[in-house]
Amino acid sequence: MNFQKLTILLSSLLLPSLFYQTFLLSQGFVQQIRVQKEIEKISREIETLRVSVSLQNSLSNLENFVKEKNLVKGNQIKFVEVLEGKTASK
């Protein structure tokens, strides 16, 4: 009879501890998933910024090219045919 009482006593002490540890473990997994989603979101933002910076650099390079070549903006283009080795102009 004493063995049964001891088993019940230990079970009543250890079972809540087991539940609490399971709860903490599940909270850790939930937090890990949240952090992973945040990392993915930030990674997408970084890639968007890289593309944006690359595009800005390209536009800046184009602007410098236009200034260096003294090119002007045309008012209207009706038809342009550029043959190999030829240059189109206004």
C-alpha cells in the first residue's frame, strides 16, 4: 500500500512539471517560427533594397551618359529602325 501512495505522490508532483516543461518547449518552437518568419521578411526587404539600389545606380549611370554625350530628349518618336552597326538619332 505504501508503494501505491508513493507512486501517486510522485506522479502528482512530476506530472505538472512535465506539463510545464512541455508548455515551455512549445513556446520555444512558436518563438522560433516567429523569428524565422521575421528573418524571411527582412531578407525579402533586403533583396528589394538591393534591386532598388542597383536600379538607382543604373539610372544614375544613364543620366551621366546622357550628359556626357550631350543628348537631348525628343518630343515624339514615330518610328525607329536601328540596323546593325548603325546609330539612330532625332
